[in-house]
Amino acid sequence: MDGNQRANIKVGALVEIVQKHHQRSGELTEGFVKRILTKSPNHPHGIKVMLDTKEVGRVKNIIEE
């Protein structure tokens, strides 16, 4: 699913994010959404979220369960 649309992301969802310091390498971090930080309904680089591990980044993939 598309991580650029806020409506697609729910608290508790399993997602892959790219953190700010991993943007060049594109390294993804997997985790569960604790908070959605982006207020706008969409964002071209992905909706910014905080994972339950306190890591912050932009959603690249939403993992279907």
C-alpha cells in the first residue's frame, strides 16, 4: 500500500520506514506505528511516523497482515 497517503496508515500498523540518516542508503526500518506525525492528508516522500521503538521516519511500505 501507499505510504504517501495518511488515510492508509493506522496506529498499530506494521510498516517500513526510512529514517533521516538512512535516506541516502535507503535502509528501511520495520516496526509498529505509535504516532502519525504528518498532519497533511498526503506527502510526496511518505507520511512521517514514530514507531513504538521511538524511531522516526517516513513510511515507504505498509506491510499487509
